[in-house]
Amino acid sequence: MVVIVVALAAAYGCALAAYDDIAIQNVGNFGRESGSIWKQVMPALYGYGAFAAVMVVGVVARFLFRRRRRDLLSR
């Protein structure tokens, strides 16, 4: 449960950071420059990536701790 809360917090923080990092496109002679969709896409990608990274670390840590506990109990 703790890993999920940490993963959600990391996803939220990274999504906010990505939203702030994306530059707003200027309006030229022919309207806006292409690429304004990235203001919406990048925060989602950063959030998903942060969530997945924390979950992978949590799953690996759980696997290692379980195996260590199982080895100690079998002795």
C-alpha cells in the first residue's frame, strides 16, 4: 500500500513538473505553431513513467525481501 501511495505522489509531482516545463507556443503569421498538444501529452507521459518506475522498484524490493525472509525461515 505504501508503494502505491509513493507511486501516486511521484506521478503527480512529475506531471506537474512536466506541465510547467513545456513552453507555450507563439502565434505566428499563420496562427499557432504546431506542437501545442505536447502541453497535454508530456505531463501524462511523465506521470505514467514515474508511476511505473516506482512500481517496478517496489515489486523488485518485495521480491528480494520475500526471498530473504523465506531463506531465513527455512534454516
